[in-house]
Amino acid sequence: DLHSFPTRRSSDLFDLAALPAGELVTGAELHVSLNASDACKPSTPLRLTVHDITRRLRTGEEPIMYAVDTVRPETPEGILSLDVFPAVQRWVAKPKANHGLWLEVKGAKACGIR
């Protein structure tokens, strides 16, 4: 049961200024590398969810966001791809709406994932 495991979170900003004006974006992925500790059992459930942050709040408050993609890896190691195209589409249309992504890893502490 994933609800019995701790959650790790991180937020990251992405600079899209290098995209030429009028460029058509047809896809975007976030690649995450999992390197679990030896203590992690292959059967330990993990869930990674990436959220588009739609509005930042004051320090100490959680931002307003919505889930963009979720993956449940079969093993606690390897490279995972998360589809972040909906977030990037929104940012290209409204650059000031780019508040970054929030990555949430459920079950991470049990596997030593940071």
C-alpha cells in the first residue's frame, strides 16, 4: 500500500526562452533516473507523479498544481519518462504561467531514493 510510505517532493523551473518565437512544440518529456539503495526490495511499490505548478503561493504553502503524468515503475532502478507536454504547451502559450514542475515520489524513503 503506497499510502503507508513517505513521499519525497521536488520542484524545478524550466527556461523556455531559447525556443524560437512561433516554434511548434509537438512533445515534451521529463526523464528521471532512479538509483535505489540496496535496502530497497524489487517489490517495494513506487509511484512518480509530475504536476504542472499553475500558481505559486507564499513560502511554506503548497502551490496550486495539477497532475500531468504518473508512472509506477516495475523496478526501483532505471530511467523513467514522464509526459509533460500539456504543461509545456501551456507555458509556450503563456510564458508567465511557467512556474515549473513538481515531482512527487511516493515510497521513496523506503528505497533510499533522493
